[in-house]
Amino acid sequence: MALKLPYFRGVYMRDGLPTKINGRETGIVNLDTIRGNGTHWVAYLKHGFDVEYFDSFGNLRPPIELQQYFDSGPYTTNVVYNFFPKQKNNTVNCGHLCLDFLATRKNVFNNRQ
């Protein structure tokens, strides 16, 4: 079954993001660098001035590279993030939880202009 995520831009490493963010987009980012093997997956959803940032460990702000990317569009964004953890320590399901976040939030584009 395909998720059909609206405005899905892609999957990136934190230092391999596109140059500018779109007005509406979603994506998944690994917090490791391009030279690394990968560490932890996070997701985001941008709609207008707002970005919803999801980290499955909860209560963690986006790293500076992601914050700069969020602000690379034509206007500064308001970033909100989840406070409660969805992932337990010593587990490796962060990628699945990112997909779940995007799948459950995809209707936000239908409800906002």
C-alpha cells in the first residue's frame, strides 16, 4: 500500500538538504552527515508559515541545519515540535514513526491554505 504523502520532497541527510524550502512540503531527514552511516530519522511538515517538526524521542528542537532550511523560504517560519516521546531508548523504529507521523498529518494540507 502506497502512502501517497502530499508534497513529499524527499529523504535527506541533515547536511544534504535542498537549497530552499517550498511553501508546502514534507520530508524525512537523518541527523547524521552525508559521510556517516545514519543515526536517527526525523520528519517535518511545512504549510505556509508553519513547520511541524517530529522527533520520535520527543521534546527536541531541530538541529541548526534544519532550522536554517526551514527559514530558507520567502518568509520566516514558526516551528512547533512534539513534546512527548513515541520511541523508547535502545530501539530503532524512528524511520517507521516518521512515516506514521507524515501519514497521520497528511490531511493538514486539505484543511489549510
